[in-house]
Amino acid sequence: MKVKYIGESFYNGFGLTKNKTYECIEIEKDMLRIIDDEGEDYLYNANPKDWEIKQDKDGQLEKVLK
């Protein structure tokens, strides 16, 4: 699964960068486990205002981001 982060960038080089596409490796309730700019997986809030779906073969992202 792939998502584009459309929120504001934070923690330059360690967090998330605006308009960058990230790999989502898992969904845990209302959180997305994302490989961030540091290359580590971390849980981020699945706020639909912050994410745009780029690849969602099984529809899991669509369910959590609607």
C-alpha cells in the first residue's frame, strides 16, 4: 500500500515530508504504520486530511481514510 502525505512537513529528515509518497506496511485501528523519512516504521494518525491514497489493491486504506 502507498500513500502520499499532504499534511505539513515535520521533523526534517526523520518525520514526514509534504507531497512525498510513503509505503504503508500495516493498518492498526485508526493508525497507519508508515516507513518514514528515517527509514523506520512508525504509527501515524490516519487523518484523511493528511493522506492521499496512491496504491490500495485490497481497499484497506480506503476503509480507514474515508
